[in-house]
Amino acid sequence: MQLSIYGHEMIVIYTTVANIEQAKLIAKTLLAERLVACVNMWPISSMCSWNEKIESSTEVAMFLKTTNACQEAVYQRVIELHSYECPAIITIDVKQSHPAFAQWVQTETSS
């Protein structure tokens, strides 16, 4: 199978949110605004150092599948909709992907 040359256009943005309700709100907003093509959500257990204390919580992790062209707008919307003071919002570059999937992401995020 030949891998996509579109990989350099596609990115995955990773973030975590407090609960499934917030995850669904962010996902629905980004999908409705055509800023992402797909969102994956799953429950996780997290630990971090915050305000000089070790915190432990349950959260929802999210993969936001989008393009480089939408990255800044996705960051802005996630920050607007997020409940955390300092949310983790991390871009993961996609080196390769299935050609049809990469094209679908490109199509779904084109205005």
C-alpha cells in the first residue's frame, strides 16, 4: 500500500478536558465549524504537578484530526471553550497516512 503524500498537510491536535460533556461540546463545535474532520475521545487517569501539589484526576483525552491550515483556529476555539486555566493543547505532525483518509480530512476541513 502506498502511503499518502498528504501527510504533511494533516495534523492531530491532542488535548484533555474535565469531562465527556465538555469533550462533546468542543467536538460538536469544531465539527460544525469545519475546523476538524474527526474527533476521538476516551477516558483517562491523569496526574500532574499544579500549584506545588501533585494532583490526580479523571479526564477525557481528545484527538482532533485536522490540517495545518486550521491549526490556529482550532487552538483559539479550544481555548475559548475549555474550562482549564492552562489547557494542554499539543500538535502532532502526521508523517504518513492512508491517502483516502488524508484526502477526506482535507475535504472536510475546507470551507
